[in-house]
Amino acid sequence: MANYEDCGPSAYDWDLIKPDWESGILTVDEMVKRHRISRDMLREKGREFVASGVWQERPRQAGRRPQALLDQAKALLAQGPVKHPDVPYYGDFTIGGREKPPTITGVASTEPRVIAYSKKVGERICDLVAQNWSLEEICTLPGMPATWRVMQWLRSPEHQDFCTIYWDAARAALLLQLDELDKELSEVVADTKKRNKNVSNARIQAIRERRQHLEFKVTNLLPHVFKGIGRATGRNAGDVENKSRLGGLAAIARKGTDQMLETGVIDPMTRKVNLKVVNGGKS
């Protein structure tokens, strides 16, 4: 069994994921569905394991996969999701009590997609978002709408309640990831003396970069932080009407951590997310 200690703590059994990574039979998206792991974690861990020599580099496929590889991918996905002992399983969203294998890239699904919005579908989407599922992953499940249709619902004034709950769920998922990164960082720092100093420092830097990326995503999901930005100036100038939830404020979000420090989203002393600001002034 490979030694994964220097790559940080994780509940996943990486020896179960290694064959799928090295064979190149499954795409990254299909590996995400088979192992119930986030795309970002899979790619980041994969790079770390390859750099450390624990895993081999994934073979690159030019263009569409040949039929032989598609048949092998179908056979693997037909076995259902791989159960990792220490990872909570949230895949109990089935039809007829049986999990349907995810759709393979390039193969059409026979399950009809949802067209009209319903409260049940909206709640199911928000529950999965809160569990850190991406919208693309959710929309591949049976009975789910297309990604573009969900985005259409989020922009529609008729579904304002769904829009609010969706962004609250996405924000909660990101804040939970930030808490997990803080715990992981504290464990690595506390264990620095027992490990190689260079390896520990590199690991700490990697965690801090991931945390900065999540903080940037939190900023994009907090439109009220940028209140007052996007106003027109000059004589007889009124407020600029922004039709989307985030409006034209993406440019200010690109400033990253510095902007979050200025707006108070991140406490300058503790470098942690200020929940009072995140919740709109509520404690």
C-alpha cells in the first residue's frame, strides 16, 4: 500500500482511486461520480501523488475515446459508486430503490429531464449543493434538469426563494471547506517537527493557496458585500440596474483577498471569515 501521509489527512482510500487514475479509462468527471469526490480535490491530490512518485501520470487521450475504452468505462460505471469506508455517502437519491450509473461522456441518457420548476426539485438541488456537489455533477443525476435550465431558474424573479436558498447552500458549503482547511492546516503545523521541514512547508503553502481560492469564491457568493459598487456618477446619474444576482461586480471580486480584508469578510487579525459580515450583520 502506498504511503500518503505527506499529502495530508484525508478520509478517502486513495488505493481505490489509483487504478482509475493511472488506467485513463474514465474521464475526470466519471471518476468524480464513481468515487463521490469533488473535482478540485481529485485533481489537486492527483498532481500531488504524481509529483511525489506515488502515482503515475494519467495517459492523455487525443480526441474522442475509442469504442473499446467506452465499453470498459461502461463496465466500471455499471458497478455503481465505489464505497470509501470513512467517507459519508450522500448518493441515496435513487429511482425505484436502485442507483442508476452516471451517464458516460458522449452517450445519451434515457432518463427524461425535468422541465418545469418544482419545490421538491429545488430543495434536492440545494441539499446537494450544501454537500459540496457542483451544479454539473447534480445535473447528471436521474430526474434532474439541464444545467442551463437551473441557471435560468436562478435568474428568474419568479423563483427568488430558490435563488436565495441556493446561494446560501453554496456559501455554507464553502465555509465548511474553509473550516476543514483550517483544521488540516493546524494539524500540519502542529506536526511539523515530526516531518521533513521542506515537505511540511510545501504542504502548508499548498493549503494556504487552496484557502485563498475558497475565500475568493466566498466573495463571489456574497453580493451584499459589494453594496454601493456599480453606481453611475455624474449629473442626473442614477443607479445602474444589474439584472443578474451578482450584477456587474465581478471586477471588484477579482481583487481577491485584499478586497475581502477591506470589506471585512476576512478578519485581518485572525485571517478567518467573519461570519457576522457573511450573514449580513447577524451574529
